[in-house]
Amino acid sequence: MSEKGIGSSVRRSEDQRFLTGKGHYVDDMNRPGQAHAAFVRSPHAHARVKMVDTSAARKAPGVIAIFTGSDVAADKLGGLICGWTVKDKNGDPHKAPAHPILAYDKVRYVGDHVAVVIAETQAQARDAAEKVDVDYEVLPANIDTAKAMKGAVVHDDAPGNLCYDWELGDRAAVDGIIKSAHHVTRIDLVNNRLIPNAIEPRAAIGEYDSGSGHYTCYSTSQNPHVLRLILCAFIMGVPEHKMRVISPDVGGGFGSKIFCYAEEVVCTWAAKKIDRPVKWTADRSESFLSDAHGRDHVTHAELAMDKEGKFLALKVETIANMGAYLSTFATCVPTYLYATLLAGQYTTPIIFANVKAVFTNTAPVDAYRGAGRPEATYVIERIVECAAREMKMDPVELRRRNFIKPDQFPYQTPVALQYDSGNYGQALDAALKMSDYSGFKSRQAEAAKRGKLRGIGVSAYIEACGIAPSAVVGSLGAGVGLWESAQIRLNPTGSCQILTGSHSHGQSHETTFAQVVHEHLGIPYDSIEVVHGDTALVPFGMGTYGSRSIAVGGSAIVRAADKIIEKGKKIAAHLLEASVDDITFKGGEYRVAGTDKVKTIGEIAFAAYVPHNYPAGVEPGLDETAFYDPANFTYPAGIHICEVEIDPDTGRTVIVNWTAIDDFGKVINPLIVEGQVHGGVAQGIGQALLEGCVYDNDSGQLVTGSYMDYCMPRADDLPSLKVGMTETPCPHNPLGVKGCGEAGAIAAPPAIINAITDALGVMHLDMPATPEKVWRIAQQNRPAAAAE
Amino acid sequence: MYNFNYHRPGSVADASKALAGGAEARPLAGGMTILPTMKQRLSQPSDLVDLSQIAELRGIKASGSGLVIGAMTRHADVAHSVEVKATIAAVASLAEGIGDPQVRNRGTIGGSLANNDPAADYPGAVLGLGATIHTNKRKIAGDDFFKGMFETALEPGEIITAVEFPKPEKAAYVKFPHPASRFSLTGVFVAKTANGVRVAATGAGPCVFRVKAMEDALAKNFSADAIANIKVPATGLNSDIHGSAEYRAHLVTVMAKRAVAACR
């Protein structure tokens, strides 16, 4: 292994510029002649827009233009789209109400866009935006997910606020087993709504060149080509060769920057209308109001078991909040990214899921780190824990008893997915050892002497990453293919650029992808650069989400590297006066097998660009592109074990131990992967203990609209994490990799709630486990807890 | 943020003049509350009078009888002050627990007291120690200073110049931090002084308040057990998504007990 190759903990190349303020984010960019946009947003959750009077605002200093929903309609812009069609239980497509770029008849959530003011400066735009006089007729707001189907109608074309009523599996068969089973565990739970809070707010600059007819959209997108496709084909009716989307350094996304939002459309569209670049950067308040939120499920589940605790059937009924409009991939999150994961790590033979997606007067809800898989894992790992307690069985043994065994792979679950590889018992054993699970009782007793309630919780998670292949996702309703592209461009003097369709907004592609090429082509690590995020530079690509970059994008890079190697062999054979079949390639050297006749890949690259002595019939240049469509999802899995201590007098929960054993297949860079686990666990701890998006149920105002009320996890909320790995390589991609970005956020919440409920001696409490909630239970259960 | 006139006087007298000159003039101390509200367009002062260049407002003076802390002294300076730690350690530890490092390096004791946020920490120390607020016009007893939520005895144009803390026999401040803002969800300052025991609770109600029943019990028996069964009524306390009035009332007792136990 080279010190920079696959398996090496290479420090991130990108950190130097990020940490010294030399990154280039959208807000750092300023275009000649640039104007600034400010959005007039609805202060009401639900209202009819009776009139928008812009006359006073137009007279304000610096105002260039003001556009409203009528202007959007007049220009026949398409609305924002949802790119995944989910068919309900009757085979009908989901209800897809219009999602206008700027509202004109109604506003449907606090923060909905009503108008845009474009002015010379940002301050002038904001000042003038306050002068836009909107006459609202306030309507009753429909906020509560559980009651949404009975609430005020959000869209006239979605009766009962139902987007779809979707099913997977055989309800009658599952009900039959539940009826006759030895034991059935039932649980009602809420998966709390979250606000993503990437460190960099969304931003956009739209630009139009009236000479060439070219648009440029600078955006904080996780997937610039997908954004270009939506902007061109669905909204603006512009051919794709006339639209360039640039997504430069981006400071985190967690899913919230996958989607096409109104603001980037408006900036791009308005740039042509005023013939000047138009810039907008969200402030944090706008981010809270208008970034797509995550999770927000209300679920009832039932698990049937025989007397040995063998799982016989699982039934899950979920109401999923879509918010006021469908965001770009909202519909697939609580269906194909959720219900298909409900087998977890277990051999449950039959599963039925029903998901009712509902509209409410809240911000749109879409994929957020884990997207559906945290919700599925939370249901499974909560109900399994409760089942163990009800059956008076060790929760670890109950899990082990139901695990899919290593010799059962590939394993066809009853919920469509076929798991390719895994060894769940091995990960469990490693986690039990690392966490000193067997020593817990003595730690608990020691904590009790200090007046603390100590609990332990296990979470056995699985996720499906690298969502693919395209034909399968297409059959499930995806409006896109989910392959990835890569181009490897060797330069004449032997340096190399990797042009990837993936996009890095914190995932460290610049380091990891360079390691892959360094390993495969033997080019010095420091001579390799990763280029991403510009539709004019890189081949069409699908972007980064669903922990897909290394599994799909990395595999495309390997395929492109293979093409480079093959072409190079022809050139080397010519230069070394040997047969192509006799040329071997290893460590950056072409060699005539069994001899000391060698050409380096740098020499071959030079020959390819200066082909004075060159094989006949071979094209000059050494620059290869590959598109990779995987054969299957990848299935990272693992065990996380959490130990908490609760102060019963205040209800404060402190996480005192954390053990993570993850199987990500082959690991390219252990340092980066550990960092991804840390970040994911931090977000999972945030969800379980601290974060919860709260709207006022009557007014629909966002109560948690700032960091004074929305509680983000901080360093001192986190324990020191013990992270380990097992490795069952993915059998169907060339790197054997599975993906690691979302694992922590998926695994953590049930581990924490299992630990807290263990400490408190209760079956359940809903997230976030705030001090007051925990305190109330601790008060009620004090005698019982003490008796244990 | 809306436009405003900016003043940076070099003396309290000039600051006072500048404050009188603007229609909606406001003093700027550390700016930890007013600047965020201005950025969010929730506050629109005509003038900001920046007190940061007034030397007479800064500094810590310790004597055998107590501390005098200049109004523009930053929380971090109080937290790290050898004099404060030696004279009233509870004040140093309170300052060290305010907000986060950025806030502690900007925020000031005078700014905190003049704003009188119901969840601020310093009001607990002022009321708990029976401190005296010095202004450019007079001296105000701590017991008379806090008038209600964001309300104080300060008159328009009146500027806090310093806070005088008498040295107690022993004292401690213990808070349950608000999980998001790290303000005090409920904090209790307990002091045993020459003039009796004082117990002040901040964060729990709309304004810092003394807990007379606890003071009486502690005067007889200065121990955590003495107040274990004393509950403040929940009526009138703050209630929000982070803690109900009932929870805050309960926390007053818990924090008070812990403060008594921590007194030194």
C-alpha cells in the first residue's frame, strides 16, 4: 500500500484552503454589474393573496425591478417539480399540486415566496421588500402531521390533503399472522421534524449573456447537472447547452441542497429580464423558513413473534408530512427509501407497510441525511427493543436470533431489496467487546451510587446506498437515472485531472478520489486534481446524495482509469517494441512482462500528446470518460451502542459512551470515514436529544426559527466516540465500497432512545428527549427505576 | 439592518450627550443582543452610542469589602480575573458560564444588566449579592434595579458605569443552561452575607427574583436539606418549548440546593 493509496488515512487536501479562508463559495463571487434580490415572504401559514401592491417599493432607492407571481405566470415559467412518481395503492400517481416559483393566488407556509425585489444593493433590496404591500386573507392553517388529513385543505386538487396512500406488501397476510402470533409488540412513535442547517446558507447568482444567449446559474447545489436539467427542461424551457450551472465550494448540504428551489430559478430568470446578474444569499432566518426540512413521520408499528422471539411479521403504518408543496424528491423518501428498509438486519419473512403522505401548511419536507432510512431504522430498532423488554429477553440476543446469517447472502428481503453482503453477527460481537457490554451492570450500579440513572441501548442498522441501478429506480418512479460519470484527463507532462459528476460539499472527494486514481494509475497523489461542480467542465453527472459518491462515482473513476490503462498499453507496446498482450501495468509503470523494459505512465501521456513515434490507428491524447450504472444498491450496516446517564433531578441526559462498528465494505480513507461517522452520529444525537422543528399548531408560525430555539448539537453535547469497522466488500462494484456518509445519522437515534428508556425503565418516549420530558418520566418512574 | 448614526464618545459625559441627541438613540455595549436584533430588522435605533472607547467604564477593582467592576468589562475579563476569583469566586464562575467564548469576549456586565433579559446570568449575581449599580446619575440598590422583563430602573439617557459587589461570607451560582441558547433556563445565586442569606433565581420568571422562603430557611440552617422541600409557585413563571413553568419551578429548588452545596 502506498502511503497515499487506498486504505491510507491521507489528510484532506481541501482543508488548507477551507481553514485559511481561501475557499470559493457562491457568496464569495461577485459578477460585473450584479444586482441583488430580496424575497417578500409570507408571514402567514395559509392565506389567499388578494393583492400585491408594489408601487411604494418601486419608488424606493436603488430598486431595479420587482416581480410577482403574475410576472412568472406571464412568462409561462413552469413550476418546481417533484421528480419521482409514486403510485398509490390503486395505481394512481401521487397528487402533484402546482408549485409556483412565486405564489400568486395563495401562500401555503410561513416563508412562501410572494415577490422578489431586485435592487442595486442587498440592503436596498431588503428595504424595498418591506414596502411591498400584500393584502392577505388569512385562512386556517393545517400544521399537525397526525391530524393533517382532517385539517384545512392545503390544495384543492389534493382532497383530504392526501398526496398518496401507498402500500408495500400483503396487508391481509400480515394481519393474519399478527392475529395468531404468540406475542405482538405494538408501538406508536414520532420521527421528529428537523431543519438541516448546513453551515453555508443557500445562495445563487443568475447571469445572462444577451450576446450568446447563455445563462449561468451559480448555485449551492449538490447536483449541478440535475439542477440544470430541471431549470432547462421543466421550468425555463431553455436548451441545456445554453445553461451552465456552477456549484463551487459548498459548505454542507445534508440533502437540503439536492433540490431545485424558487430562489435560484428567480435569480436566473430575472437576470435576463433586467440584463444584469442577480445575486441572492439566504440569511439564517430564511434558511430556517425555506430550506426543505427532514423526517416528520407519525408511525404505528406491530411486530409478531413466536415464543422464541423469532420475528414472524411486521406491520408499519406511517403518516409522512410532505409540507405545503412537493420538493424535488419528496415522494420517494417515505416510500422507496423507507419501507424497503423495514427488514433491517433481520429475517422477518413478511412485512406490510402503508404510508400516507400528507400536505400541511409547513415548509416542504424532503431528503435529509439518511432520507427514509433513519426513519425505518428508528421504527425497527425501537420495536425490537420493546419486544425484547416485553418478552423479557436480552435485546442483544433477540437481535442475534433474528439476524440474516452470513451464508444467506445475497438475501432477498420481503420488501423488494436484495442485500448483497454483510456479516451482522461479527459487527455485533465487535461492538459488544469494544463497548464492554458485559460490564454495563457494574457501571450502572456505580452510577446509581452517584444518583444517576444509567442505561444502555443498541441499534442494528442497515442502509441502502448508491441508489441504483437506473432501470430499477426507473421502474419505481424515478424521473432520472442514477448512474455516475467520470473523466480522467492526463496532461502531457503526466499530471492528471479527475472530472467527476459527483459533488463534494464536505465529503472530501478531492482527497478520496485522488487516492483512488493514485492507487490505480500510479500517478503521484500531488499531481492529481479533482474537478467537480461545473456543467461546462465535467460530463453530465448525477451529483452527491444517498452516500453514493464513492460507490457510484468512485466506480466510474475506476472504469475510466481502466480505459486509460488499456489505451496506454497500446502506446507502450509500440514504444517498447512488444506485443500489447505482453505489456503489464502496475504502480504507474508499463512493462514488457518478464523484462526490465519499462515506460512510466507519464512518458506514455507525453507520447500520447506528442505522438511523433506512435502506434498506427490509435488516437492521440490520454483522456477517458466512463459512465457507471451499478448492478444494485450497496448495503452498509453496523451496530452502534450508546450509554447514557440521566440526572433524575433535572432530566438532563449525558451520553457517556458511544461505540460504532460499521461495515462500509472496503475503506479508501479511514480518517475521512471516521470523520463521516462522527458527523453522522452528531446529527443523530441532535435528532434524539436536542433538535425538533416546532410550528405553532394554530398560527403555523415557526417557533424554532433561530438558534435561540432550534437546538443544534455542540461539541460538549457529544461523547468521545469509539469507532471501529468490519469489512465485507461490496461484491458488485470494482472498489468493493459501500458508502459511509449517512450511517451515523441512521444508527444513532434509536441507540440513544433505547438507552434512555432503558435507564428510565419505560417502553418509549418521543424525540427529542428534552430534559423536561425525561424529568417527568423520571419522577413518575422513580420507585420502579430504583427497585431495579 | 437599517441605517443608523454611529457615535463613539470618549467619555461618559459625551455618551450621555449623544444619547440625548438621537430620537431613538441606544447605547452599544457588547452588542450581543442589540446587534442580532438589528440584523434581523427587529430593532431600528436612530443612533448607536458605542461605549467601548470610554476608559472610565472598564476595569476591575478589588478591596477587602468587595469588587467594583466597570460596566464595559467583558465577561471573559471577569471570568479570568485573579481579583474576582480571590474576592467573589462565584462571580467569576458565573461569567465563565455565560453564552460561548465569542459572547464572553464581546458581552459586558453593564450591557447584560441594562438589557435585563429574563434568562441572563448577571442579574442573579446582582440580586443574589445585593450589589449596587452605579450610573452616571446615581447609585441604585440591586433590590430596586430590576423592574420586569427587559425593564430596569434606568431612566432614558442613564448609563451604568460600574457594579459594586459586596464580598459575601460565601456564595455560589448554579444554572441549568437553556439547551439551545445556553442562557439560563433556571439559575440560582445563593450568598451568605453579613446581612443575611440571599437567594436569587434567574431564567425561571419574567425577571430575576428573590426566594424569601429559602432565604429564611437557610438563615436558620445553611444546608441543601433545609430547602429541599421549598417549592416556588409555578404561577407566573416562564413557559415555552424548552421548559414549562412547573419544570422551571422545580429547577429553582434543584439549582438552589446545588448552589448551597457549592457555596464557598
